[in-house]
Amino acid sequence: MVKLTDERVKLVNEFLQAIRVVKYYAWEVPIEERVQSVRSIEVGMLMSYLSAAGRLRELLFSAQPIATILIFTTALYGFNR
């Protein structure tokens, strides 16, 4: 993901340095499309990462009460024998 961000920042910096040429040849639209294509891939990867991180967080938070209940019932069963 960082690689894509670096690529996008590099593209934007390159275009900003050559802004006179871009304006002279009216290349604004093709340049915007290039930056948007890299950005859309970057955002897609970011969304999948955040989705996976959210699922893992929910799993970890839901595992604690379940583990507590299992330990408690196992301990109760062991003391009642």
C-alpha cells in the first residue's frame, strides 16, 4: 500500500514540476486520469486492509467473553464433581 502511495505522490510531484508543459499542451485530463487510476487502486487496498482489521478486532473482542464463560463453566463443573 505504501508503494502505491509513493507512486501517486511521485506522479503528482512530477506533474507539479512540469505544470507549464501540462498547461501548454492541455494534458490536465490525461494526467488526472493517471493519478485517479493509481489512487483508486490505493483506496481499494486501503479499504480491504481496514475491513480485515475491523473483522480481526471484532473477533478478538468477541472471543474474550466467550473464553470467560468457558473458563467459568469449566471451573464450576470441576468444583461440583
